[in-house]
Amino acid sequence: MSTTLKELANLYAKKQPQQVDELLEEAPILGIIPFEEASHGLWNVYEELGAVTGPAFVEMDAALGAMSVDSNLEKVDLNIMGGIIECPEDRAKMFGGKEKYFARKVPSLLKKAGMTTEIKYLYDNLRAYAVANSMATDAGGSSNTNYSILAVRWVPGTTCGLYSPEGFKKGAMLDFTPINGGSLYKSTYASTSDVLVYGIRAKGYFGMQLADTRTVGAIVNIDSSNVPTETEINGLLADVRATSKNTMLLMHEKCRSLLFSHKNAVLHMTPNEQGYDERVASWNGIPIHTSYNFYDATESNVTVS
């Protein structure tokens, strides 16, 4: 069953519940992606359907035709997110111990991890998948100063994030483990290789499953002079068979502003359900979610087939 990272944290990370808030602080789209547990820990095996021959109408007393469903087993690996942070011996003493030093650094590391993960999902997974499968429309920008709009229909077992419980064994989104048992060692970096340091290693396992080309689409090469038309955005939503229950439009906040020419026609701004002053945007009932982790008018031109 699909669940968000916040819900996973409530399930697994009870000892360090603040980790998910720090991870998602500046990665709002990452926080709404539905995730499922990978079938084999560090990879996921799934069945991809091919041609389907279904039931057909026949005449009275006529023989029934054969039905068949072609399928292939496919495998997708999870990505390892992680890194090493070190603290020189003297600096640890100045901060009152290595634990206090690392405690000050971890929130910033988690925030950066969330931003990095969201960028990878948006560009290396979702947009790349749409472009590779001819599900992208060219808005016409040609100066390498572009934005993108993504349309995603999340489908359990087909289009979703993937996680491994291996990353939650110590009750956290990312497993932070002391290097050398928490004792001093020589730095792993060439520039400080003779310095004695304390270190911790962070590691987690996440991925994305994309198994249906009809669930992810994009409009690329958008700039202030090449704004998608109402027809193009409606076409994008039709291509992914959008419904208000499981589909969303994803873009940079400034890209959403470019769509304001369609406001009160198909682009609607409504009060936030929580009663905040913020207003929620939707396109004919399909919610629009924005993130500053989309590149800000710096996307290179994309060739669309």
C-alpha cells in the first residue's frame, strides 16, 4: 500500500521523528510522493503487462475465444543516498564533543538530502521518463532559459516511489553510523589525510518505479515568451489520463506564475483547506504543486521526438 515519507517516518522512525521534517523542509514535492516497499530490499521486481486479449462478444451458442495477458518480469534498483561527514579532533573539543558537533550539522545535511533527492526524482526520473517515451511537448523556448511542467498520475505498483526497510532499521530516514566505532581515525579525504578526525556515515535506500508510459508526461522548453496554451496543458493531462484523485501537475513557482494568463478560466486559486492565507492552485480540478528545486529558468533546451 502506498504511503508518504511522513507516514513512513511515523511507522519506522519513532526514535528520531524530526528527521523527516528536516528532510522535507525544502522538498515539498518529495513529501507528497506515494512510496511503496521494494520487493527485495535493495531492488524491486514487478510485472509489466504487455498485450491483452480480453473477452469478446460472440453469437448465441458460438465458441468463446481465447483470452491472454502477456507480461514480463522487470527489475528496478534502488539508489543509495549517503555520505560521510568528519570532524577534526580539536574542533570536536571546541564544540563540547563530537556528538554536539554532529548534532548541529545533521539538520542541514538532511535538508540538503531532501533537496537533492527531489531534484533527482523530478529530472532524472520523471522528466527523463516522459521525454524518453515521447510523452513530452515542446513549448518552443530555445535559449536554454527554460522551465518544465510535469504531469504525474500515481498508480500503486506502477508509478510510485520505492523505499527499503533496510534504511529504517535504526529508526531513522537515513542511517547515521559512527565510523571506526566512534573513535579517532585518519581522515578519508586527500586534503586532510593526515588529520585525526571523528566521522559518521549516512545512508538510505530510495528509488522510483515507472512502469507505465501513460502515467508521466511533460511540457518542456517553457519561457516567458513560450507559455503553454490551454490546449497544450489539457492535452498533457489527457495523455496521462488524469483524474483529480491521483494526478498532479508539478512545476517551479515562477512557472506557475506564467500560467496566470489562464486564471479564472481553467487555472483556479482556492483557499487552503487548513485555513491558512496560502491559496492552492489547480487546473480544471488537477492540483498544482510547486517547488523551488525545479531549476529557475536555467533548464537547457530539450529535444522532443
